[in-house]
Amino acid sequence: MASKRTATTSAFRCTECGWTSAKWVGRCGECQQWGTVVEAAAPARTVAPLAPIRSARPITQVDTRETPRRTTGVGEFDRVLGGGIVPGAAILLSGEPGVGKSTLLLEVAAQSARAGRRVLYVSAEESLGQVRLRAERTGALHDELFLASETDLATILGHVDETEPELLIVDSVQTVASSLVDGSPGHPGQVREVASTLIRVAKERNLPVIIVGHVTKDGQVAGPRVLEHLVDVVCHFEGDRQTSLRFVRALKNRFGATDEVGCFEQTSRGITEVPDPSALFLGHGSLEPGTCVTIALEGRRALPVEVQALTLPGAGPNPRRIVSGVDGARVAMVLAVLEKRAGIKVSDQDVYVSTVGGVRLTEPAADLAIALAVASAVTGRATPPQLVAIGELSLAGEVRAVTQHEQRRTEAARLGYRAIVDTASRDLRGALRDLPRLHPVRNGDEPGF
């Protein structure tokens, strides 16, 4: 008779959420991540306590002096980082393919090199010749800017030992692999090992590291979620392919605020800063009917945006509602309020609403500007020059205050706008009634809308 053996079942555990399974599966049943289920290690033995090298101190005795920052030479990027790069910081920059991540970081590397800091730019996706051609086009050539085209983590660390840089840029983390971990580049285990090693080097050598990260179809950083937890700063580079405008947003920042936005423009000579992007979202200042300016917020930056509207008699039973840069459902609600509460008939009109410069307005602060632009297009009377409209419209026709209202008013005054329509008008009908008072009537003009 065969002797019975005690069957030992190997447990498998997800490295992301801790979910366990009796057998290996390719996808975690809890967090739905692929490639994160590995065989659980043997039960850990008891760890004996060790005497600490540095004793714990009361929090009141901790030095509160701010860690000195190093400017990158790119003011808009420094704005997002909170004033510059902190030594030893690990920064993750993500973005859609082709948005300009490599071009931006090459400019950051060149500006840092011009400031006398040695920079090592590691490109794991492009050859040295390709990077050199881009540097010639953008004017990013400097003797203190070192290039390396490597995909092996150990070789990259060897370049760091050899060049001793003051700034390390790795493009990108999904294309670098370590021989200590099984799997091809981009595998969750490889991404985790590469990122943790680079971050450890950054902390040990007080060397700031900027890592480029790919994104998925949903816009999330590809790879394990722990990548975003490990780094100190997570920035997202975004922009519309149809326009040259680009934004850098901080999604996580251990050294500053996360509500700053850097504004750039993609040109034939690379990425250029736009310190004051006000003129990008405004028209030519004509007094044609159907335009109105509002003050939008991108992070903590207030930007004037011109809303344009065009109305035509509807040719069918269902008038068209075409929008660009604004929310279609929001525009439909504003049109209903405009007809019901202000008596301006638009149900028989084809309405087209757009923004200037390709910017997208998603906040309700643009409701009043959309309503005034459509009213101007229907009546054929231009809104007063140097006027801005700030306010959210309720279904009852009330003009409600929006977030950072005073900051918007201050920015409007700084840009030279002398008339503001906001909550002082109480409702939409009152706002339309106040416009002639803000705009002197010329001879032959009829007062009021």
C-alpha cells in the first residue's frame, strides 16, 4: 500500500493588493492587474531588534529649514515642481505618445548643463544620433550634457559612476530591464525593480532623477501602481494634437502644491515656455456679436478665455447644437435657462459654441459667458469691450459665485478689463439688463438686449 503524503499547497500572492490564491493566475482577482501574482515567500522568521544608528528625536528638534532647490532653467517646469528640483528627488513624468516629453526633458537637461551642472540623459528608446538631431534642432547642445543609449539597468548605473552627474534623466522606465528580475522590459516586476533601484541611487547620492513613464489607453501610468507611490513627484504632460498648447500638471508633489500648471507651446524649434498665455485664448478684439470673455482657472493660474457663439435659423424640426471646447450638456442647459428665464428664444435656432485657442472649459464658471455670447449672437448686438463674465447659472436663472472668485476678478483687472458681470447681477435677466449700462450706447443703437 502506498504511503500517504501530506500535500502542501503553495500560496500565491498579489504584490499590488495582497490578494492570495491557491494556484498561479495571470491576473489578480481583486485589483485586476496583470502579472502581479507571484509565489508567496516562506513565512518570515522573527527579526531581532538592532540598535539604531541615529536615535529618534522629538519633532520640535527637527531642522525645519527648507531643502535648497535647484532651478532647471525652465521657469514653467520649476513652477510645477514648486520652485525647482530638490536634491535626491525622484520625479516621474508621464504623457501621451508624441506629446513632447523627450523634447521637454532635453530642454531641461540643456538648461541645467548651461548652468554648470553635469547632466546624464539616458535614452532607452532612441539612438544617440536621434537624440543629437533633436538637440541640434532645439539648440540643446552643450559639453556638460552627456548622452547614453542603454536598456540595461546595471550599465546605466555604470554610466552614473563614470560621469558623476548632478541630474539623471531616464527615458523611459518601461524600456529598461534588470538582470536580477525575470521578464521582459515593461513587465510589472521589471518596472518595480528598475524604479526602486533608481530611487535608491537618488537618495544615496543626493542625485535628482527624472523618470519618463508611458501611459495606458486610459491615461494612467503603465506598470504597477507602486511606481507612483515610490517617486516623490508625479507630473503629467498633456496637450491636444490639433493645437500647439501643452500643459504640465503635478498630480503628486511631496515638496510643494499640486495645483500649479506649467504652460508650453510646441514649435518647430521644440518646446517653448508661455509665461503669460492670456493672448492664446483671445480673439482679435473685434466687436462682432457672439463673443464674451470669461476667466478660467488652470490649477492656480487664471486665464482669460474667449467664448464665441453663432446662431442660424434652424432648417429642421431638431435644431443643431455643435460645441467645441465646452461641455455639450452644459451648453444645452444654459440654452434652456436663457430661453425660459431671460426670454431669448433659441429653440428654433442652430447654435454653435466654441472657445478660442483650443482650450477646453469644463468648470461651471463659464456658464454666464456662454449665455451672454449666445444672447449677443441672437440679438445681433456685441457685448461691451473689455468686459468679462464670471458666474455659474442655476436652473432658476440665478448667477452663483464660483471658486476663487476674487482671484479671477484680480486677474481680470490686471489684464485691463474694466467691466465685470458676476453675482452682482443676481440673475441672468439682470445681467442682460446691466450690459447697456456698462456699454455706452452709440447713436442709432437701441438700448438693451
